[in-house]
Amino acid sequence: MSLGKKGEELAEGYLRKQGYKIIEQNYKTPFGEIDIIARHNDALVFIEVKTRESIEFGLPFESVTRSKRRKITNVALSYLKRFQDLPPCRFDVLSICYKDRKPEFELIRDAFEI
């Protein structure tokens, strides 16, 4: 199993423990993909999961570049077309970094805006 796939599986469990209700995983469109779409309290949340084995090349969330944010935003806008009344939305980034073979999680809520 790839590190990214393993990270997404870990993310699902972690997010559920944080009160998120997972709606979709790996939501794909011609514009790109969103790792996880969930409900948290009254918000619809689009979550990017980044997993690293070390921080040698930077923290996982640092790899969510402007270009990546633009792609996620376009996919989210495509997803939102199915709603008559738009729910409150936000974009979160979940960083997972391994330290001594154990995953450490850092959840950044409202990581960026449309």
C-alpha cells in the first residue's frame, strides 16, 4: 500500500474521532480530486490529506501550493453545483507525519479560502 493511501485511511479514522462525518473519499472530476469531503458541525468540509515519512523536505501541509489550492477549489465548486442552498463550507488540510514509526496528525481548519 502506498504512503498516500495509508495516510488517507489513517485520516478517515482520525477525522471521525474529531467529529467529522465522512461523505465521500477520493471525489474525482476532470478538474482534479479532493481526498475527503465531510460534514463537521454545520459545515461542509473539503479536506486535503498530506502524508510524509519525515520532514526532511518540509512539513506535509507546505506541499499544498497555490496551484493545488486552485485545483481543490475548482473541484469543490463542481461538487457544490448539486446544492440548491449552499451550506457553509471550508477547506481543511490534514498533515500526517511519521515520527518513530508512529503517525502524528496536524489538522489545519480553514487552511485556505475560495
